[in-house]
Amino acid sequence: MATSAPTIDVPPQPWTGRFDGDSPEHRRWWQAVSPYGPRAIPASSAATAGRPRAAVLLGFGSDEGVRRNKGRAGAAAGPAAIRAALGPLAFHLHREVHDAGDVTVAGQSLEAGQARAGLAITSLLDAGVLPVVLGGGHETAFASYLGMAGSQAVREGLRVGVLNLDAHFDLRDEPAPSSGTPFLQMARAETAAGRELKYAVVGISEPGNTRALFRTAAELGVDYLLDEDCSAENTHTFVAAFLAHVDALYLTIDLDVLPASVAPGVSAPAAYGVPLQVISAVCRQVAASGKLLHVDVAELNPGFDIDGRTAKVAARLVNTLLL
Ligand SMILES: N=CN[C@@H](CCC(=O)O)C(=O)O
Ligand SMILES: [Mn+2]
Ligand SMILES: [Mn+2]
């Protein structure tokens, strides 16, 4: 299996955090994460002997999609803020974690950045690791899609479901791609590839999505759960039903699915939102399913965060997914 390093714009930077000692029982994320490189992960350790796959973090430093979608720019600084929040967390994982650095959109077109990130993600998937993409606005999701669509497993027929934790459908029909369009782009790309997008959303805000967006969702056969219906039990049942119909899952977390008090640092904070307990339980459920192929966390805007609250929640969810 190939283990070549992905093409990136910013190489992995040093991680920092509290120091309690060098031994494993004192270890925190910043001490456990190592740079991803061609020889960092032997092919044999990718998914063997019951050991969970190594996870590889990849930043997608973009907020051009949010800007195009008339939102509050600043999500390009998301990857650094999530890493800074992950660094001090105590390390209880049983898998390797590597950092591949960032693909950035600064000074280049969004579409080119998505394509470049897609190539990096394809190379990670083909190396047998679990990519964890740190956005970036939700335009990150189309980069994730490109990466999966190019992977050997998908080209050989793996049926991947897209589970979006989000207050929004992001099915806008616009002349240019943005943070509001990625799942319509995916639907069209899947149709062009002779497949059908399997897309489900947890946390849809009714007042946050127009009738036109609900109609598009209905036309595409999108399964969704409204935010007000996201009890622990309903959500577990909904996710289990979706998981049962796919071989593998792409989980995309738009942090604006959470209440504004929990996740203020986003472009569009949620008045209602899905409780953190429910979102965290979805992460555990997906991780326990053994079907998680790829994950991204999007829309963190550190410029609007309060006490790093949203970054901490993003880090906590990434940690939970990888336990
Ligand atoms: N990424 C998507 N964002 C939402 C933004 C909604 C808003 O700004 O109120 C959307 O396009 O629907
Ligand atoms: Mn959203
Ligand atoms: Mn979104």
C-alpha cells in the first residue's frame, strides 16, 4: 500500500501543551502527535491486527466559501485553533496520530484549494489511515468529497454515506461553489459518476433553511432530523438506520449544529442547536460502528469564539471520535 506524504502548503508545525512528564501516563496530545511523512506509518500498521487505524490530521485553511456565502469570514484560522485546543488534552487514544500540515486557499482559488486538499485526502485514504480534516468553512466538505471519490476503495465500489451534523442543508444552487453548496455539488458529481448521493443531516433548523432548500432535500431523498427532534433516542435511531445502509461513513461536523452558548465561534451561531451530549453520542456511535472512513470538522471561526469555547468543543469531539 502506498504511504507517500500528501502535497500540502504549510508543513506540520510544532505542537504545544502542558507538560506533566515524559512517560505514557503523563502523555498529552501535543506529546503524542508526530508529523506525517512517507515513513511515519508503516503500511502494516494502517489497519492490522485489530489495532485502530492511525489518524492523520490535515488542515484546510479556507474561508473563501463562507465569504462567497455572505457569512462571517475567519474560518481559515480554524485548523490552528483546533490543534491548539487538542494539544493540552490528556492522550487516552489507542492509535497513532499524525499531523500532515495544512492545505490553504490564501491567494489561490477556492476550487484549486479543494482540488489540492482532495488529492491529499485521496493519498491518505489510499495509505489506509483515517483522515481527520480540520476546516475551514463548510466548503471543506467538497474537498473531503473529492478526496473520497478519488480513493481506490470508492473507485472499486465502496458505498459511502455522508452524515452531516449541521443546522443547514448546504444544498444551495449557486453559480459559484461556497460553504452553502457542498452537498448539492456532491449530489451532482455522484449523478455524473452514475451513483446516487446518500446524504443525511442531523440538526436541521427549520427557520435556518428556506422552503426551496427543503424542496431540494426532498428531491434528492435526503434524510434529516430537525434540531427540535434531536433527543438522544431519536438521534441514535436515525444514525443507526443510516449506518445500516452504507458500507462506510463520511462524517462532517459543522459546529453551528451546536447551541450558540456551546459554539459561539461560527459564522451562523444557532439559537436552538443540538445539545453537545447528543452530538458527542453520535460521534461515539459512529466510531463504534467501525464504518468511519473519513471525518471533517468545519466552520470554526476563532475570531468570534469566546474563551476558545468552540475550539475546545471541536477538539473534544475529535478526541471522542478517535478513542
Ligand atoms: N454553510 C452554510 N451556511 C448557512 C448560513 C446560514 C446563515 O448565514 O444564516 C447556509 O448557507 O444556509
Ligand atoms: Mn451550518
Ligand atoms: Mn454547513
